[in-house]
Amino acid sequence: MTAPGTAPAPPSPAPPSAKKGNRWIDQWDPEDEAFWNEKGEKIARRNLVFSVLSEHIGFSVWTMWSVLVLFMGPEYGLTPADKFLLTSMVTLVGAVVRVPYTFAVAIFGGRNWTIISAGLLLVPTIAAFTVMKPGTSFDTFLVIGLLAGIGGGNFASSMTNINAFFPLRKKGWALGLNAGGGNIGVPVIQLVALAIIGASGGPRVLLGIYVPLIVIAAVLAALFMDNLSSVKNDTGAAIDSAKDAHTWIMSFLYIGTFGSFIGYAFAFGQVLQVQFGRTPLQAAYLTFIGPLLGSLIRPVGGWLADRYGGAKITLWNYVGMAAATSVLIFASMQKSLPLFVGVFVVLFVLSGLGNGSTYKMIPGIFQTKALAKGLQGEEAAAYGRRLSGASMGLIGAVGALGGVGINLAFRQSFLSYGSGTGAFVAFLAFYGLCFVVTWAVYLRRSAGRIAAMSTASEAKPQLSYAEV
């Protein structure tokens, strides 16, 4: 029976099973420095490398339609509104599937699910190769685009898996590197598309390139990755994380960072074409720069969060995003392409930085809650890993929905005003709200609140999130 105010103990590790095969690790304690230094770090880094590769390919397949629509000229019979709707639906599926993908790691094992999820990417890629030609109906493109959304799920399963491999003190760096390596699939596929357009190639060439890459990612995962027996199919963790207010608060904040990154990645090229009259080749020359820099800086956001606290970095990052958006509104109204592109790149960089800092906050928040409950040592670490891993799927899913909102906002703005200015005004207001929420929940210092906490229980650590 669990005493009031204490957390239920996490499930105990399963005993070794001969049926599992030799790719399962039964004993895993990254918080034990001796274990970590002796063999844990080497194993964790190896799994990180091949997790990044698979997630990278997943992101490329997911965001492939952001460049495929650039190939789809007047002969395809699609309006700008049709294209924004298409990319919105692709983003939506990528957000929704993140929830089941998160728990697939616990059901199948991190290595096993990486193999399966990589193989599944062949379905939308081959399907798109088959139908990508003028004369195909919009409904067909929409269905095939929805299939591509499964690529967005790879992020959630990969982050959940890597979260279990690394100790708390390394999570910001590891999760940032894992996510950044995946995010960089966006500019990579845009660069490949640029080369193909420049060489007068068609969209089928782009799709054909990725089929063997998907196979390679699946094979390498099978050869070099591991499953952790300690990552159990714990539906209780899912329920507990869904009941926790911080899961939904962080989901809201992640809309502002990752939702911006993926939404802008899908929409940037179309905005350049519709608002500034750029050709597909001219747009492709510019679209990759922002996602590339935003992806590369994501690990830096995690590292800064490790050092200074994720809440502090996230707070000031929203200030920067709001400032950049204000300039974008001015550039949009003045129709200044150089200023517009330059500031859009800055906004991409800030969204990537915020991606790293917000994701670092998640394990830190649940670790802080564990300490406040009176848990210590491995018990506290297990509590934090259990709930942070379960919450990542929900947070990642809701955050990705921000990409849907951005594409729909652009669609409505162009329909109503003929430009993206209206959408940017809405984004500015949202970033201001994210700033307020970050400060109010994680950084506000209230004398009355602190006094109440200090008198509640002298034996219980103060619940403060300033350093998460």
C-alpha cells in the first residue's frame, strides 16, 4: 500500500529472458557514475547515433511535401490554398501518431521499434512515387500526404528511447543532439530538392533517392541498437503524465518552439512563392537555410539549459521570437524580401534554440517533483524517467500541432488579406502568451508562495522549477 503523498514505485526490471535475444539489456542504471563510465556511456552514445539516423530519415519523409508542392506547378491544378491545406494535414498526422509511437518503445523495445518505424517509411515514399504526376486528383495527393505523416512519429519514439539511456545531467545535451539530428532532415531534403530542381529533375527523382536510405537506416538499427528491459509497457505512467498539469503546460510551450519550427519549415517556400513571386528554384535556394541553422542550434539550446536552466533560456528565447516576428510584420508590409528572409532565418534559429531548452525542462520538472515528494537517489531518478518518458509523446504531439496551426493561419491570411501579415500578428500574440506562462509557472518568485512551502514541511525540499 502506498503512503499518502508518495509516488508509486516504478515497475521492477524484468528478469533476463532467453526469448528476448542478445539485443536486450536487462540492467541499466545511467545515474550510477561507475556504471556510466565503465560501459554505459559507450552503449548510450552508440544507440544515440543510429537513433539520430532513423529519426533524420523520418523527418525527411514527413517534411517531403514541403518541397514536393514546390514542384507542383499550374499543370497540377492546385491553388495556394490547396497546398497549404495539404501540408497542414501532413503535419496533423505527424503530430497525432507521436502518441502511439511514444508507447511503442515500451511495447516492442527501442531497437525493435526503430527497425519497424524506419521500414514503415517505405509506404508513403513508394506511394508518392507512384502518383506524383499531373492529372492526379487533389484527394489522392491528400491521402498519400497523410501517409507521409507517419514520419513525424519517429521523433517521439526516438526521444522516448534516448531519454531512458542517458542520466539526468546529460539529458539536455543528448535529447538536443537527438532531436537536432532529426530536425536537420528538413533542410537536407530541401537541399536535395534544390539540386534536383537545378538539374531539371522531377519529384520522382527525389522520392527515388530516399527509398534505399530508408532501408539502410532500418538495417543499421538492427545491427547496432539495443533494447532496454527496464522500459516497460507502463500504462500507469501514461495516465499519470496525462493527469499532471506540467505535461500540458509544457505542451503549450512546445507549440511555440517546435510548432513554429515545423510549421515554418512547411510554409516558408510557399510564402516566398505566393507573397514574393519566387519561382520554385528561387524559393528552394532560400528555404533550407533557416531549418538548417535551427536544427544545428538545437543541441546548443539543450546545453545552455543544462548549464543555466531550461526555464530561463526558454523565457528569453520567447522574447527574441517576439522581437523577430515584429520585424517580420514590418518586412511583410513593406514587401522587403531581403529583410523578410533574413529575419525569418533568425526566427528559425530561435525556434531551434527553444526546442532544446524546452525539452530539457521536461525531465528536470519531474525530477524536481520527485525530490519534493521526498524521494531520493535512484528512486527519484526512476520516478523522473518514468513520467518524463511518458509525457514526451504527449508534449511532442501537441507541440507539432502548432505546425498545423501555422499552415492554416497562413492559408486564412492569404485568403483574407493576400499576404501572410495577418498570420504573423497572431504568432506575435502567441509568443507573448508563452513568455507570460513560462515566467508565471517556472520563474515567478512569490514571497507568500515560498513562505507557504517552507512551512508546509521542513523535511520536504522546496518545489522550485527555476533551474529545470
